[in-house]
Amino acid sequence: MTHLRFLLLVAVSLVVGLAAIALLPFLGIARPNAEIAWTASLYADKTRAADSIKGPRILVVGGSGTLFSFDAEVATRRLGQPVVNYGTHAGLGLGYILDRANRILRPGDTVLLAPEYELLQQDSVANEYAIQLTAFYDHAYLDRLPLMERPQYLLGYKVLPSLAMGARIALHRPPAGRTDITLDRLGDARGNTVALSKGNIAPGAITAGRTVSPAMVERLRLFAKEAKARHVQVIAIPPALIDAPSNRSPAFAAFHKRLAAVLAGLGIAQAGDAAIGFLPPSDMYDSAYHANDRGRALYMERILTVLCKTRVCGP
């Protein structure tokens, strides 16, 4: 009997301990790092911008490549319809990015989908950034997950660093996040200038030999299906990407050919090929997908030239 009581005590202690870990973010005792807090603020600002628009909108959906490289202000003028840059952080993974965009879609909207290419090769394993953002800021996402997947989001955040950050904030030392850029009223990054560009940027892009993963095909399928049910048009556009030999290789060409076939099979329209997103290294800011202001202008001219072939555009 003593042995049984001991096992019961261990089980109860384990349950209580896990429950305490899950509750710490809800109680504000544990807090996320600066990057997660900054990403949450991006979503808050961009969602407010989208919600403030009455009637149909164009939402540009992707990771930080969209945040840095797409200019919604220029697109709004040329396309004659309100455009919001809904790009945030590729580290969240394509599944989360699509889910977050899906929640704010309205009938009549258009989505310009521009995910970084690596996201299309990922599996469906819970992503570290998505886990932390969900645990601290997006509890509504839990309701959209199968019951068996929820514990990893409630318990999988970095507990000890988060408790340390909670203590810092309690001492009035909040995380700063990125200070080199600001958002304009349509969600575009500003401050990523030629003068501040970092240089020596790695080419990034895809893992050679891997194609679009079945998990991401399924995520895209569900997104396209729900968009169609709400009369939302989805158009895939190539992301801005540094022009490097690896991104003009046969492996990349094969990957993009497969991607085009996947999108066509899902009924997602496509505007332009990968090459219109290629930008010179001198036009990149601090990563393979982040254009500086000069690169952004070139990228937007190319993208809008393609989009304006199928619709009436302004000067």
C-alpha cells in the first residue's frame, strides 16, 4: 500500500507540475523572448490594419521576406485596391502562417501568397517559434489543433528562459525586439535601407534533392479549399530572393517546376516565375529574402508588371 501511495503521489505531482508549466504564460509569470514578443506585435499591428479596411482587401502572406520585400503602399496605388503586408516571421512555419491569415479572410479578399521556399520543404512537426507564440499570445490557435497536439504547445515553450524573462520584465526591463526597422500603416518594414545593408549574405533557398513536402501540400490544399469556400482568390507570387548560383541551379529549377505543378493542382493561380524575384546581392538587406529599399522597388516593379497583365492598374 505504501508503494501504491508513492506512485500515486508521483503521478499527482507530475500532473500538478505540468499544469503549472502550462499556466505560467497565462498568468504572465513566464514571458517570451524579444523575437517572439516582436512577432506578436507585428501580427497585432497588421491585423488592426487589415480590420480597419472596409470591403475587399489584398493580403500579402508570407514570412519576413514579405515583411521586408513587399511594398503594400506602392501596390495599393497601382492595383487600385487596399493592400496589407501580412508577412511576419518565416520561423513560424508555413502551417501557422497560413492558419493566421485564414482567420482574418473575408469574402471578396485576394491573397498574394509568397512563402519562403524553405517553408515548402518542412514537415508538420510543431515549430519552436509557433509553440512559443501560441503559448504566450495566441491561445485561440489551440482550439484549432487536435487534442493530442495541444500539450506540445502548452508545455513545449522554453520554461527556464521564459521565467528569467518574466523576472526581467517585472524589474521593468522589457525585451526590445528589432530596433532597425519600423512598420508603416500597411504593415511594410521601413528602415531597411541600402546604407544599412549588411552584406556577405548567404544564398539560402532550398535543400537540394528535396521537393515540396506532402505535409505542406496538405496545408496549402486546406488553405485553398477554405479560401475558395469564402470566395477568396489566392495567387502565388515568387518571393524576393538573392540572385546566387545555387538559386539558378538545376536542383532549384526542378523544385520550382514541382511547386508550380502542386499549385496548379490545387487551383492556386500563379503570377510569374522564380526569376522575377531574383535580386542582386547589393539589393539585399540582411538575409537571402530581405530586400533593402532599392531591391524592394525593383521587386515591386516586376511583381506589379505581372499582376497588371490580368487587371486594370494605375500608373
